[in-house]
Amino acid sequence: MADTADPLDGGGVRSVKSAERTIALLEYLSVAESSRSLREVTSDLAIPRASAYALLMTLVRTGWVEHDDSGSRFRLGIRALRAGAAYVEHDDVVQRAQPVMNDLSDQLGETIHLARLDGHEIVYLATCISRHSLAVVSRPGRRLPCWATGLGKAILAGRPWGEVDALLPATLAARTEHTITDRTALREELTEIGRRGNAVDEQESTLGLRCFAVPLDFGGAVNEALSCSIPIVRLDTAREKVIVDALARARERIIH
């Protein structure tokens, strides 16, 4: 059966409903914390049951989605992993940053992250994991609200407040008791970060964890940031200065 097409948009290209549903389903499964049933897919995405089932079966046959032994629960398939890996492998910023991140991780012995702003979230692009047994791990592809992370705040601080305000959701949800959820307080924080040149996530995303981040300015709007995440039990004032200085040097290597 032919796809139902929406009216022409401003660019003169018709939207294809089946393609939109496929993308919505893959994005839905990509952020799901566990496998999903057909009923959950149908309810959460507002897709008719027959259409959702046909779409899931097509994606299962092509390897983009997998189901459990009972065939009743669904998760992303290995094709999605390959597509995500290909994106990272061919990304210019990742290629420039990766060797510097490796050196920085060796130097500090802590977890180093590279992330990019996508809407009001930051997406982790690359990670070098700490050599300590108590380590911070955020896999590539993970998303977090930009206002609750050092990476996100480092990126936002380089943008006019009007642009930031329009980008943020109406309510700034808290991840921990330390997350900044007031717009006025966030604006003041971003102003200070812009003056200082680096951002600090003070247990705002994860309790017990402090993250130091610097923006990567390649000219134009800042979209990426580099960070070092470390449990607060391994921190003191001298150690913090070492980390911030090392991040500043790494930033210069990456952007020049």
C-alpha cells in the first residue's frame, strides 16, 4: 500500500509517514532502558497495532531490531550499532579529539568524555575510561539534559541567553538534588562559566561525581565540549587545578 504523504513542506519535499514512523520507533528503542512490548510501542508512539507489528517485523528481518526468545519484546539490533559506530568513526571532531583524549586519560588517569549538543540534550561521542576501579562510564550515544552536565553548560555558556532559553524545555527537570532547575540561576551560572572559561558539574547529573568541562570552539556556534569526570572522593583543590589546566591544554591541541 502506498505511503500516506503529508502536504508539501517549505522545502518542497513530502514527508513519508512510514519513514517517519520507522525513525520514531528506532529513536524510541534507542532511549528505552529495557526491551519493549508491542503494546508499549503501540501506546507510547500512538501507532496502530497492525502497523506497529508490521514495522517491527520488517526491522527484525533487516537486523535493525531484535526480539527475545518469546518474540514478544523488542530492542535495537546490531545494524543500529554498526550505523552508530560508522557515525563516530567518520566524525571529524572525534577524529581530531580522540588522540588528545587518549593522552589526557593517560596523564590524569580519569574518565574523559567528548560530547555534542543535540536539541536540549548532550550526546556522548567518545569516552576514555579511567584506570581506577571506581570509574565513571558514559557510553557513546548516551544522552543527558544539557543543563545538568558540565559538558552541556560549557557549550551553552558560549551562546546568547535568548538562544539558550529558546532551546531549553519549559521545565528543567532535576537529575539530582543539586541540578540547577531555575532559569535565573542557570543564566547566572552560564555567565560565570563564560567568564571563567570552564564548567563544573557539582553532582548535578550523578551524586558523588564532579565533572570539569571546556568548550571546543572551532569558529561559529559551539557544539562540542571535552570533560574529565571524577568521583569527589579523589578530589582536592590541588587536584582540581591539575585537571582544569590539563583540559585547557587539551582543548588548544584539539582546536588548533
